[in-house]
Amino acid sequence: MLKLIKNISQKQCIQYALTVLLTGMILYLTSALWCKGIVVSFNVQSDKSIEYQVFYTETPEQDFNEKQSIKKNILKGFQKVEFILPIGKIAKFRLAFGNEPEKIEISDLKIKGSESVEPDYSEFAENDINYSVTDEGKILLSFYENVPYVSLCNTNPYITYKKDLNLVRNDRIDWCRLIVIAVLAFLLMFKFTKHLSEKRYSRSDMVMVTVFFALLFIPMSYISDTEISEKEYRMLAQKPSVSIYDEDGESFGERFDAWYNDHFFGRDEITEFYKNVIALVSPTLQNDKVLIGKDGWLFFKENNGMNNYANVVDLPERNMENGLRYLKAIDDWCKEHNKKFYYVIAPDKGKIYGEYYRLIRKQRSDDYSIAMQFVDYIRKNSDIKVIYPRDELLKHKKDGLVYYKDDTHWSEFGAYWAYKTIADAISEDYDIKRINIDRWPNNDIRSSYDLHKFLNKGYEDSIMRKSPEYLYKSPEYVMKADCVMETRYGKSDEGLILCENKENRYNVFVLRDSFFSWLIPYTADTFNVSKILWKHNMEFEDLEDIEQNYDIVILESVERFIPFILNQRFPYFPRYY
């Protein structure tokens, strides 16, 4: 043994050390495959192949959503099914069934974490499907015998466990998987390092190449599930579903690239470091996010902002048709359930203050903007109430700044006039109490919002020296409604806001982006209950909530987000497609 060790060269020692290092890194990155974590398992007998989907939440307050779910396609016949959930704690659980199932027999359902729970089937919440429990303790689900009509429209029926599980992750090791992955990883890395040594690379070259490849794994070591960027005031790209077909002109690779670029580990730190470096090299250099206009005005470049300002973007009719299909499905559903739907488009800042742009000119008038293209298409092909308050904002810009100079959003003054336009449209259908504000004193404030923060630090200072004080109108108004925000990760989150003002009638359900934040005080005091969600996609849970609790539905999106609206899908009801 000693003689064998003596015969090992220094280069071979480095090879083995690097092999072990890279193998350890691979095991760390694949820990979800060999750590049991929280496991949902059950036996199933079915007459056809079915897609099963497990939804889960980490807190009782969270709603079920597609991002916190796992899907598996299971062949017909008897199968043992196991889902490994990538979370540290599970509170709520839902099992959904797709592909138009007929009959399913489930037994031995278990949820395992720090302890094991075998749910009593009587503890499942009632929903759209029928199920019964056999003498052997199996749950029998039937989808086409005496099933409510709504189930026939829903290709993804489900059962929900109504108790709080409160199970904590248990990192028990699946030794079989661990050994297989470790052996394969070691052999692969040994082959890799041996290749480097046989090419007669120096020790420093081997170390450099190995470190380089090791660093490539760091960004993927943790993928954030954050939906909203607080620093950028925007929705982050959603994880794409695997498809061999292009969706609305974007391939899976493009959609995956956008999602990964928004969520990789260390993204915020790298972005901040890049800004600091650019500021040192060239403090006055503009960046990809911000156009520095005339007189200290800042404009957003992303989401095709420059071309949208120039009105050179033509929306394909097939895309507008898809977007109208989504809006019309919401509108038709609302009509069937005696509700009213309103689609609101917040104008881009350049449509109101385009005179402060520089470096680019309008190629066509604003009558050919993407907003007007879509608005005209909607009005020509449907009776949906679409609200685009551009004219109202242009009318009142002489009375005060309706957008912030260093922010992409409208000001409190501008948001008020947008609210008035929306309230006027709703008042044609409902007797609502509209908010009227007469006093708007000027405030000498130094605003510091999203576009200002995107600037390189050197130029940021020069802008503030050029225009150190901005005058904005602030309302003499105190909101009466009580509002609460959903709490996630120990802090308040604008993803869900609930407001109540018992002096009013009617309840409103809002899907929105960041522009609606400035409308919340006025909306909350106009309606009895306001539920305001930061998203644009309508889900089954939303429809159930609206049917039971709300009278009015509002979908708001800023003009530059219209391409995202064109990609939305209404929860699948055959009669809407």
C-alpha cells in the first residue's frame, strides 16, 4: 500500500483531489434527487394514462398556484406514485387529475416529512368531483357518473386536504440513488480530469479549467421562485412548460433563457456590481434600462420601450385575436354570473410626455401605438369595456405633473385622473360613490423611484444636480378603508392586498401590475371590499372567489405589457375556446 502511494505522482494527486471536489459539487446540486425531503405517495389503479399534479404551500395563508406544483404522467393500470416536494415545510396539499380521467382508485395515500400522515378521506374538502371510500379503505373517484356540469368543463379536477399539515422536511437519504449518482459523477469527473492531464496541461491550467467549470454551476445552485422584482418594479419571467412547439413566436429555449436570466443565484448582486463598475469607467454612460431625456426626464427602455414610443411596432392580428379571446372569455364568464368586467390600459409615460424624448423620433402618430391597435381591435370585435385614459391625462398635464420625472409610473395626481376615468365607466353600470379631491397642494420633494435607481451612480448625481427639486401635487385626502397585505417570508408583500370600507356597496376583484398601486387608496374607498392581486393570469381559484364574493372584475396592465396580455390563457372551459 505504501509503495503504491509513493508511486502516485503529484499531478495524479491533483487529479484525484479535483475529481473529488467536482463530484462533491455535483452531489450538492443533485441533492433533491437523493434526499427524500417531503414525499407524497399513493397507489393508483386507473383504466387510462393520467397526468397527476400535486399542489402544495408552505404556509396556510398561501393560495395554490402552478409554480408550487409537480406534474407526472402515470400509465394506466396499477402504479405506485411518488412525488418529492422541493420545500422545507408543507401546510396545504391538493391532488389534481388531468387528461379527462374516468375512474381512479387510490389507496395508501401518505405524506411523509418529519413524520408521516395518512389522511382520512373524510378530511378532504368538497369540490367538483364525486368520490367514495371502499370497504378496503381505498378512495374511488368517478368523473362521468352523476358529476356536476362544471366538472365536464374542467379537465383538471382535484381533491384538497382541508387540514393544516404543518409537516417539516426530513432529509432522509435514499442511499441507492446517492450511490448511483456518486459513482456516475466520480467516473465522469475522473475522465474529465484525466483528459486534462493527458493533454499535458500544467497543474495551474488544470486548476484554472476545473475552477472555471465549477463556477459555471454556482448560478444554478439556487433558483429563486420570486415572482416580482422589487428593485425593478416588474413581474419576472415565469418558468416555461416544456413544449416542442413555439408559443406566440417564442421557442422553449427563448422562454427558458428569459426565466433563467431572471432567477439565477446571485443575479441581484451581479447587476449591482456591474452598475458600480460602469459608474467607475464612465459615469455618464446610459444603460439598457433608462433613456435620459430632456430636462432631467427619464424613460424606460425595456419591454421594447423605444420602439413603442416611436409607434413602429405592429401587433400581429393572430396575437391580438388570442389576447381578445382571453379578455372575452373573462367578459363572457362575468356576464354568465351577473358580473361586470373592465379592461384598463395605463398609458406609457412616453405617450403623455413624449416631447422630452431624445435620440429617437416618432415614426407614426399615437393613433398607431400598440395600445390603440389593441383597443381598436377589441372595440371592433367585441363589446368589452376597455378604458385607456390617455386623453384624460393629456388634458390635465397642464395642471400638474401626471407622471414622475424619474419614475416610469404616473404620479398621485395622474393616478387620480386615471381613477376618475375608470370610475366614470363603472358608474354607467353601478351606483358607486366616486372620490372627488379638490385640494392638491404642491410639495417640494426629491423623488427617487425606479428609473432613478437604474441609473449609474455617477450620472444619477448629475441628474439630481441638474434638477434637484421636483414639484408634484399631493392630495389632501386620508383613506378611510382598512387594508392588509399578504405576508410572505416574514414581510409584507404587495402580491395580495385586501381592503374594506363598509360605507360602500359592491365588491371589486382586481388583476394588475405596479401602476395600480397608485390607484389603491381611491379604489379602496369606492368599494365595499377590494381584492387586488399583482398578476394578469386568471385562475380557477380566482373564478370561484369572484363567483361567491365579488361584483366587478378589473384587469389593469400598463401599455408596454400588452404583449404579455396577448399570451394569457383563460382557465380551460371548452365553450370559451
